[in-house]
Amino acid sequence: MGKSIKLIILAFSLAFILSSCSQRIIDFTLISTKNYDVTRMKEYNVQKTRAMSEEKFHIIIVIPTKSYFGGQMIKQAIDNTIESVPGCVGLANGVVTAKGFYIPLIFGTMSVQVEGDPIIDPKIASNYEKSDKYFVVNIDENNVETVKEVSSLDFNILKSGE
């Protein structure tokens, strides 16, 4: 009997330690961190394909890997989501969610996730060219040494390792 109680306590303790939290912070109808012309709202298109991005940092022992300021993380997550779609000026019908996971004195992560329908400005979107540009970047000890544009044929040869 005593052994089974210890196993139950151990199981609940492990479940508690390894659990993570998710909390909905904001449900929004329209949100943006960009300057755009509100008088042209009728020209904008709302995509039905949702865009999503997040801003994340890790906690190792008790030291965060990034400066954490709650509002700044939310703004950066919104920026990341808007910038992930060409011509996007804002998001509609979305959610901002905070997620966290922490094993005390070992490791943890905290993140802010933003998801919404991109609002596209056709004038800005038309400026984005769909091009087949390939670049070779040489990096030495986390510093970029050279950037060179190559053809798709050269890129595929370099990629295959021939």
C-alpha cells in the first residue's frame, strides 16, 4: 500500500513539473503595429488563410536568454506575423496567446504566439516580386564574410554537393 502511494505521488509530481501553461491574452478584431492609410480600408483584402508567428525565449537555470518585457514581446510577435505575409498591413479576427514551460532550476521557455487573418494592401503587395534569386553566404564564426548571387543551376549543384 505504501509503495503504490509513493508511485502516485511521484506520477503527480512528474506531471506537475513537466506540464506547460497556455493562456489567451487578447482576442482582437483588428490589430496592427504598422502605419497604413485607414481611409483606403475598402481597397484592402482579408485573406482567409491564417498567418501565425511567435516570439520566444528560453530560461536556463534562472537566466533568461533574452531581455523579457511583456509588451515588447507581444509587439514583436505581431510584427513577425504581419511581416511573414507580403503586403500585409494588419491582422483581423485573431488571438494572442502566451505559452510557458518551466522546470524549476533546470530549463524553461516562454513565448507569445499571434495568429490572425492577414489584411493585404494590394498596392504594397504588387511591389513584391516573386523572383528566383539564389544566394551563397559564407559564414565564419557567426559573422557573414561574403554574399554572392548565383543562378538556380549553380545553386542546385552546390546544394547537391557535386
